[in-house]
Amino acid sequence: MKSNKNSSKIITKAYLKRELSKLATKEELSKLATKEELSKLATKEELSKLATKEELKSLERRINFRFDNFKEEVDENAKKYRDQILTRLDGVMNELETRRDERDLETHQYSELKDQVDDHEKRIARIETSST
């Protein structure tokens, strides 16, 4: 009976292959981090000094709020300066329109005077030819 107890503890080649196949291979072990690589990782204390997602979201909200306020201020200033520019431009455009109207009137007056002068020259020429 003693031999029965020992027979259950015998390691067979199949059993050994099966158990060894469960262990990591050299290739698999080479992909693991080394002690040196692990020492370069951040510690819990170092990680605790970093911002959390909530802190980053809070910062983002504050930045967006400030940006929106800045954007509104820039828009208000732009409107104010645009209004000032357009108001001054109105004066310039009115002056330009007045001068254009004056030029049109002067052109018309010049045309009438030229017609009168041409008519007078014709009449003078007739009078001169008839008196000689």
C-alpha cells in the first residue's frame, strides 16, 4: 500500500509540460518593466501634487468665464470705435456728396455758358461779315 501513496506523487512528463506551459516565457518576461524603469514612475506623493480632473474642469470654467468677459469687452469697444468711425465717415461722405453735386452744377453751368459763348461768336461773326 505504501507504493500506492507514492504513485500519486509521481511527476509525469505530461504533467511537467502542462505546468511549465503556465509559466512566463523569456520573451514575455523581457516585455515587463525593469526595477530601473519602475523607479522612474511617479510616487503617490508626487501624484497627489498634480491637478485632479475636477480641478482642471474648474480651471477651464474660470478661464472660459474670463474669456467670455474679455470677448464681451472687446466687442463693446469694437462697437464703440466702429460707431465713432462711421459717425466721422458720415461727415466725410456728406462733404463728398456736396462737392459732387456742386461739380455737377458747375458742369451744367459751364455747358450753358459755352453754348452762349458759341452763339455769341456766331452772331459776332455774322455781324462782322455783314458790315464789311
